[in-house]
Amino acid sequence: MTKTNTTKLTAEQADTLIADLKANLALPFVQAGKGSLFEHTGLVVLRVSLDPRETWANGIFQNSRYALFSVSADTVEWFAGYGVARFRKTKHKGTADVIAKIQKWAQASAALAA
């Protein structure tokens, strides 16, 4: 098992990143927060869906086209999803870069359903 070397976010950086992701990602559903092990990992967990909440069967997030991402101070990584394009782990230069990469991924994923 290989260990990934990512730079941890500070609590202040994470709070700013979370607010920026929620405000600037143009997707029907965006939820971001510090993971339960934030003190150890320094990661922000991002949950997004390409479908509006009202269309989810039985109101369940996993019944939509969704993805889960982890964001560190220098990387963004997809770790789960359904009905969407894959997303390779990548380095980022800041919040604006994370938003641009997620938006590009969302456009590619939406094209899969078309």
C-alpha cells in the first residue's frame, strides 16, 4: 500500500475553501465540509450531484448522478460516484482552479447522459 503525500489544509483555509465551493460551483447540489478526521487528514469532502434534489428517487443522494471528492491544500481527488465521468487525482493551484476542474468534469459528465 502506498502512502499519498498531500499537504493538509488549516482550519481557516478549509473554512474559506468550503464557502467558496458552495458559492461558486454552478451545480444543482453542492455540499462541502470538513471530514470527520479533519484534524488528522486536513481534507475537505465535497459532495456534488448533477441532478436537482427533487428528482432523486426516494430523496436519496445516491440515487442521483453524484460524485464525492476530497480536496487537500494541493490536490483534488474523486473517490466515489455513480453515473458520472471518472476524475483523475490532480494537483491544483488554489480554490479557483479546484472550481474550474470540477466544472469541467461536470460538463463532461453531463455530456455522458446526452
